Amino acid sequence: MKTTATLIIGAAVLVITSCETKNYTEEDRVQATENLENYVDSVESAVQIVPVHNWSAIDQRYDSLDSRAEKVYNDLKVEDENLDMIEERYETVVKNAKTEAENFERTANMHMENVETWWNKTAEDMKTGAKNTTEDVEEATQESLDWLGKNFDKLSDETKKKYEEITRELNKD
């Protein structure tokens, strides 16, 4: 009797362990892939609007979604060519966005340096009683002020502060 019970329990364990158990469904695979694709789409859109981002947070979220998708694909024993293509696209988006951000920062610094150079040069006139106004701004400096104003929301906090200080002084009556 004891042997029969042991054999029955052993057989049951063998049947349970030999059955392939899948934690995920095809629907889970589709959803994980869509989540990853949608995230890459949103990153791609966001970098076109604003050039400066917290890349560690973006990468962390991507890695989380990618890890989940890989688990689903592995569990279902499905080729992950879709994930490879999404990853390649993500890496391209990030690389291009970082290059654009560097170019934007370089341009912003160039314009701010132009304005600051003019401001420092003409600020000495203020000590002698002459007043700088928006009418006194040289053409190249005005172009820089216009560019900085147009891209104000995208500027670093430090550049925004400098820009605001100079424009406030120029607009005093």
C-alpha cells in the first residue's frame, strides 16, 4: 500500500513537472511588444520637441519594458526579431537625440556668449550714464537674443537666467 501511494505521488509529480507550463500568452507577447514600440515612439516624439532629457530615466524605463518583453518571448519560445528591430531603432533615436542635444547646447552657448560679450562691452557705458536699450542692440546680438527668446523653453536653467537678466535690463524704461 505504501509503495502504491509512493508510485502514484511520484507519477503525479512526474506528470506535473513534465508538462510544459507557460506563464504568458500570445496576447501578453503582443502587448509587451506594443508597449515597447509605443515607448520608443514617445521617446522619438519627445526628443523632437525638447532637446534635453534625463537619459538615465529614459534608459531605465526602456530596459524595464525590454526585459519584460524578453521574458514573454522566452517563455513562449518565440523568435525575438521584433525586439531586436525595436532595440536597434531605440538606440538610433537615442544616438541622434544626444547629437541634436549637443548641437543645440553648442548653439545656445554661442548665442549666449555673443549676447554676454556685447552686454559686458556696453555695460561700461552704463557707468558713465548712457543707458542700453533694445534700440542699441547690434544686429548680430539681436539675432542671438531673438534665437534665445524663440528657444527659451528648451534652454538650460542657467542660460534662461542669464537671458532673463539681460533682457530685463534692456527693457527697463
